[in-house]
Amino acid sequence: MTDTATSAAMTLRSQPGHNGNTATATLLATSVVGSYSVPEWLERFKTDYYQRRISRAYLQEIHEVAIKAALKDQERAGVDVVSDGELRRDNDVDYFLARIPGVEIPHLAKTFYYDYYDAYVRNPLPVDDDSAMLGLVDDLRFTRDYTDRPVKFSITGPFSLSRRVKNEAYADPADLVMAFARILNREARALAAAGAAVLQIDEPFLAGYPEQVDLAISAINTVYEGIEGPLKAVHVCYGNRYARPVWEGNYDFLFPRVLDAQVDQLVLEFARKGYDDLALFKRYTTPPFLLGLGVIDVKSLQLETPDQVAARVRKALQVLPPERLTVNPDCGLRHVPPEIALAKLQAMSQGTDQVRRDVLGQPANSSREPVERSESQPTGNAA
Amino acid sequence: MYIELRTPDERMRGPKAVDAAPVLTEVLRAARDGSVDLSRLRVVCDWIQYRQNFRDPIGLRLVEPWPLEAVRASRNGDGELAARSAWEIAIDLRRATDGSLDELLHTLLRGETDTIARVPLEPWVPGSRSIIWGFNALYWKALSLWEQATGRGYEQALPGGKSDSRNVAAAQELIQQLFDVWDRLAARRALPDELHVLELGVGNGNQARVWLDEFQRMDQESGREYYRRLHYLMGDYSPHVLELARANVTSAHGDRVSSLVLDALRPTETLGFLRYKAFLVYISNVYDNLPTDEIARIGGHLYQVQVRAVLPLAVASEIAARLGVGAGDLPDLVSRLLRLGPALLAEVSPDRFPTVADAVVFWRSLWEGLRLDERYVPLEALDTYDVAPGVSGELLRPIALSSGDVRMHVSNGAAASFTDTLPLLHPLGILQCHDLIVTDIGQYATNFRGPGKYDGSVVNWVNGPLLAAIGSRRGFDVTFEAFAHRTGANVLTMSARARD
């Protein structure tokens, strides 16, 4: 492991939470990818906002209550590195586009909150305007105020943002991607300074454009330029919009070009598709990225058991040492009903504990609240 | 008093117009002479295009009070809840000119509804749980017996006398779309080894035969070699129908075709292995034949339409007399018929049904006489009402509130089938459905959309905006267009493709 990666790994595992706790000072730290279950009632309120039936202030209060509950769920499930569940976001793209100066969105109302806007870039973006921040730091601060655990903060990557914009400003579409990257770099620096334990760039659309990996990696490197402190992660999956894949294939397309990425961790989807792609980590050993191992299928409402999770982690341990593994769902849990999302995270933590105890001889994570299954908890057939 | 004419333009004016004036005159005269609170009376006139249906020319429906209304009534010292109920008189304009309307209206408006005698065959239930769907299921299970008795196949019994399943041009268009998608995937070396196509509801196999013949021909002409990678799956609820379809296609395409008995409401139970793999799911004339509830918005409140299958007393008495039983014995006999089917019923009750043909006569008589009583019950807390598994009633809110008062189908069966089929689609796959579809909620105000009776089965137009909303929430664009290859048809083409 290089010094950089070692340092990053130690950062993840020893990063104190807001109140000084070191909740992740164990091997095989568990985390979420980002989003957490969006209950139907919250969808209704969000849609009401985008149809101007309730005010932004009203919606913000609702979001804050929901985020506190999401944090509590993650803590109760025993997740070591938590997030705000991205519950403020309408979707993975518009939350950013609507804040980026120079992106024009003619119609701000939506039929359904999760729909994408029609967005345009008609003139080159003001990439050097240091005063134009996106306001994401406020989101991070709020989250840190309500949890002792290290916080992951995810940003949708410049390549994916560019795919949802009608570009009328740049002759070369790559220039738009890099403009987004420079704007996001400013924000990433601010998030690092505000105490994000993990920064993660999500590239949900990249799997559909395997020929564009070089461009996407260059842009990711620009976003992370000069960032010190947080673990720098990148998440690539096969899509999770409406809980559906947008592409089928394997992670071959990422390699070897992803080896040029100046990141510490790759957070990847495995549980739904199987673990064949672990072979890539055997084949490409340098740089020694950490692997965020997907052990929970977020496109299925079937509950994983702790034993299944443990088996998946053990399989990865045949390829990578425990120092290079963290454990997470395949992707965000936003489309999974609340009670199933919680149960899936519980299974993830319990399965990971099992490996710590049985394989590594470590005690279970003591920061975890005991979780008992009640009769009302889902069995996986709830949907 | 509120009067609504839910009637197409061509029935209100022009050469096909029905003269509604005498009907309305009779309504007003009866209202004048009756004792019902006119502020709580609705009169709804439909022009029902199905000659066979579940209604009498005139019917009465109770509108139960919305809870808040009852509270207000109580606070105002009006403890008589029934007094706060409203009534709806339903008139079929097509049949209301036979002279009986005046007498019936007066009977209803005098509140003497008990004199209109019926024999209930079930308790009040939401439409999708009515025994009419048991009859519908029995029809497809015992189709050969019904066809034997009537002397004609089910396709001949359709309104146009044929389905669109043999349309070559439609098949060619769809196949070309698939070829284009596969060419693009092949260029990126992302084309799977097996190319799956699924047909739900195979009928007699004509659609599959035409489609596969054309596929093979076009593939040979283009030299793409897709045919040898094709896997065509035929799924149907009826083993008998499936066998007929298999016989139709296996001689020419046997090595490319598999058939599976499956429940159209839950295709993934059988086809889970196909998740994200189907490039085409083709569904024709299935959704309009699946169970459905109806909801109504009346005075701004949402109601569920509850139904109760009944036989008019005269019909029930006649059927019962033929069997040597009392009319009160019929509900039990109906239940046994639906549970056992005519063949077994004849076997276990030879005294009443000496032959299977006698049991089929009983079945057909019941079907002909069957009516549905209706009432409106407040639909509270939409999130507790399931449109289909995984589809909350909340999805109905924006649709039901998009216009004024409306009565519409929920198409629960179609919604369940559609919802459970979408996960089978490859990211570049397409679901194509030919059916009777309402594309705008406003259309419920101008035409009767079911239930109608076909020969042994039920037909209801499908709530297109609801399916579009379900698709949208799952990342699919759902579009509707006229069936391009036959003019004048009511059938529309619904397509669903992944978006974003």
C-alpha cells in the first residue's frame, strides 16, 4: 500500500466524529453509499414543493427531521460512516445543476420531484468565481451536528452532470465536463475543510459510456485536486435510477484507465451481479485502492442475511487484505422502503461483525446498538 | 339535483344521436312527484355501448356520507346518518326508452327500492374482488367447453370478430426496432448470447406465428443471424390456450420457442430468471380482461365503488326452477361452479347436472343474467389502498384530482401485471401492449368504459394515465398511439421504454 493510500485508510478508520468519537476504529468499516430510503410521504411533500403547494422553508423543516431520523437509523443499524441520506436532494443531478451558476433551467416546477429538469449551458460556466459556492457545506454541517460518527458526503461527478445538460456553449463536450470539475473542486475543498470524513464522487452514468472513462477520470482528478484530509472515493455502479440498471456488463471497462485516478477508494456494485469482478483487484494491484465492497443488493427488496453478507466479505478477503476493504450496499438505498432499508443495513453490520469476530479475531463493533428483530420487522417478502 | 350525461358527442347529436329529452323529462317528473331530498340526488346517464353488460336500464346507488360530513351532521343535531346519504340514479340512455323508465323512476324516488327484487350472489366488495372475475377466470380455464356450447371460437366473439394478432405490418415494424437496438449493442460488443422476447397472453398463437415467420424472413434477408439467438417465450394463464398456441408455432419454430403457464398478474413469479433480459414484452388484449376496482370523485371527495353480483329475481327463479332448487340455493351452486368448473360440477352433482353440457347451460344462463349492484363508499387514507402490490393508492391522488368529479377504473390487474413485467425489461427493452385504453381522464366523462360482457368474459378499458404514472415512477416513458395498421379500431398501442 502506498503512503497515500495507507494514510487515507487510516484516516477513514480513525477519523473522529464531531464529538471526538472514533466510531470506525475497526477493520472492515461499514458505510452507506449515500442515499437513504425516501418514504412515500416524503416524496409527496417533495412533489408538493415542486408544484408550489408548500414553501421551501416548510420543505426544509421536513428534510431536517427526516435527516435526523435517517442518521438515527444508520447508527442503530451499526453503520460506522454515515451520511445525511441525501434526503434534501430531488435527484442525483438536479440538486447540483440548480446550484451551479451559469446552468439555465427554464422551468423549475416538476410533475414529480424525482424527474430531471431540462437544463442548458448556453455560455461558458464562470469557473473562477470563488464567491459562487453551491451551499453543500451547510448540508454537511447540519449532518455533523446530529451525529458523533464520521460523515460521508457524496457529490455527483462532472461527467454524469454533463450528460444531463444540453450543451450550447462548448464546442468540445469535454470542456463542459472539465468546467464542472473545476467548480466542484472548489466545493470539495470547502467540504474537506468542514470536516467530511469521506468525500465520494458518484458517476452513475459512466457505465453507459465506457469509451469516456479517460475523460471521467481526468475530471475526477480535477475535483480532488489539492484535497487533503478526507478519504477520497469514487463510486461507479450500473445505475440505480428508479432502482433499475441503465447498463449491463462488468467493470472491465474501468480498468486499467481507473488506475490513473487520484483517489483512495473505489466503491463498487457487486451484490446484484456477483463477485467475478474481484479478479480485477487481483490483476491490478497497484495502486492499492481501498475497495468499498457492495454486499447489499439495493435493487431487490429481498433481505440479505448476516450470513450472506459475511460470506461476501470473506470472498473479498480472499483477494484483498482487510486493511483495504470497507463494506457498503451496492448503491444508495433511496428506492428501498424504510423498514427494509434499515433491515438491510442491520444485516450488513451484523454480517461484517461476524467476519471481524470469526476471521479476524476482533470483537464486534462496540459502538453498535443491539438490534433485535421484532415480529413486525420485514422478512423480505414485504413488497 | 345534479344531472350528468356521460355520453359521446355522436350520441348527443348527428344521425346516431339518441333522444335524451324524454328520458330527462321523465326524470324531472319523477323527481317532482317523489319524496327523496333532491339536494342529495344525482342522476347519471351513460350510453352503454356493450349490448351485454352488468346493468339494468336504470339503477339506484347509495353514496355513503364522508366521515367529516357525518361529524358535521351530528354536531348540527342530525343524528340520522342515513338522512345524510346521497343517492345516484344510473340510467342507460341506450335502453331507457322502452317505456319502463317512468315506473321504475317513480319506484326509486318514492324510496320503494325493496320492490326491485334481486338475489345477491356475494356481499358488497370492491369491483376487483367480485365473483364476475371468477366467471372470467372460469371462461379461460374451460374455454373449450364454452366454445363447444356456443359453436364459435373466442376470437369470433370479439366485437370486431377478430383480433389484430395477424397483422404483418405491425410485426415487421416491431422487429425492425429490435434489429436496430441489437445492431447498436453488437457494435459495442454488448449483445447478449440469447435474445429474449416474451409474449404474455398468447391467444391461439397467431401473433407468435406471424411474428416468428416475419422475424425469420427478415433475419435471413439481412444476414444478421439473430434468429438462431432468439428465445421466444409464450406465457398464458390457460394451459389449453397455451397448448393451442404451441401447436401453431412449434412446427416451424419449435427450437426457438418455450411456453410457460403463468399468472398475468405476477409474471416474475415464473419469469424471475428473465429479469433485465427481455428485449421485447408483447401483450395484446390482456389488460382489459383483468380485475379492476372503480373509484369516483363526487363533490370533491373520493369514493370506492363497491359492487355486489346479483340475479334479477325473475331470472334467478327461472334458473332455480330448471334445477329443482329454490332461488336462495343459487349462491351456493354458483360458488361450486366457480370452484369446480362445469365438468367436475356435473360429476359431483349428477342429479342436477346429468351431463357436462347441462352444467355449461347453467353457467351460460348465470352469465347472461348476472348484474352488478353498486354503491359508493368513502375512500379514506389513500396510502392504505393498494392499487397493486408495491403501488400505493397515493399514486391515484394527482390523477383523480386532475379534473373535476370523475368516475374511473383503477385497472388493478393491469397495474399489477404492468408493474411486475417492467423489471423483466432489458435497459434497452420495450414493452408493447395493444388494448382498449383510456389515455386521458377526461375520456371517462364522455364514454362508458366498462364493465362490458363479452362471450363469457369481462372487458374494461384500461386506465392509461395510471399505467403511465406507474411507469414514470419506475423510470419508464409510457406513450399511447392509435394502432397504426388498422383504421377505425378502438385498440391503441401502449409502449414503455426506459428513460434517462
